Amino acid sequence: MSEMDFRPRFRFRTSLSVEAAEALLLEKLRRDNPEDFRSAIVKGHMVLSIAPEKKHFWSPQMDISIAEIEAGDEGHPDTLVRCLTAPAPAVWTMFMFFYGFAGFAALVGLMIASSQYTLGYDLWGLWIAAGGLLLGIVLFAVAQTGKGLAKEEMRSMKRFVDEAFASDGVKVVPVT
């Protein structure tokens, strides 16, 4: 996972069917789940989350999409497993709202400042633009701090999925 990825993702192919891949993950959740992950599943989509008693504001969740793709080497369809690790939807939405607000403030500040420059007035609109830019930088720093606090949980989720598909000699091919 890159240090700059806000929402790290990885994907791989397996020779299992969609149903078998789902069953493999569910079996791992039931039998070998030392981190006590929880899951919600709808056909072809699973959300892996931290147990409520261990969860904190920055706890991530992993969206796992399992879909059948074109025929593999043996002539039968392969399955593509895509995993996206991200903050909880409420955290993600809050940050996107504030990023949008910061960008809008910077844009409005620059528009006001350009009008003031054209008219020969004092450029107090640059203060609004600077405030929007500063808010964006602060949000980025806070998000990176939160990501650092959730890094070990993200790694344990990835390790969980890797171990689930590495068991029983399941053929897994990373996809770039």
C-alpha cells in the first residue's frame, strides 16, 4: 500500500467460482478470525469491518467485490476479487464535504481577489483563498494522521483476505 493512497486497493484472480470464494471468506470468518472481524454480505459483495468493541473513529472497512470474468487458462470462468480499504462511509463523506468546502472557499476568495485587483481595491479576497487552502492542508494532515492510526487494521484486513485465499492451495493470480 502506497503511503499516499487515501483508499488503498488490491485485486487478484482465482479459479474458484463466486459462490466458492464467498464461502471461503465466510468460513474463514467463522473458524479462523483472531481479529474478530465482522461482515455483511450480499451476493458478490462483502463488507469486512472491525468488531464494535475494538472500533474507533478512524477504523477502516474493506469492501470486497467478487465477480466472474472471462475464461481462464483451463477454459472455465475465473473470478476477480477486488478489495478496497477505506474509512467508514460517515468519515469519508465528512472529509469530502470539508474538502469541497475548502476548495469552494479558495475559488470564491480568488474570484473576489481578481475582481478587487481589476477594480484597484484592497485584495482582502486573498485571505479567504488562503483560509480555504489552509483548511485543505489541515484536512490532508488530519486524514494522514487518521490513516496512520488505522494502518495496522488495514494491514490485518489485507492479511485476513490473503490468508483466506492462500489456504487449501487455491490458485490466486495478482492482477495489475
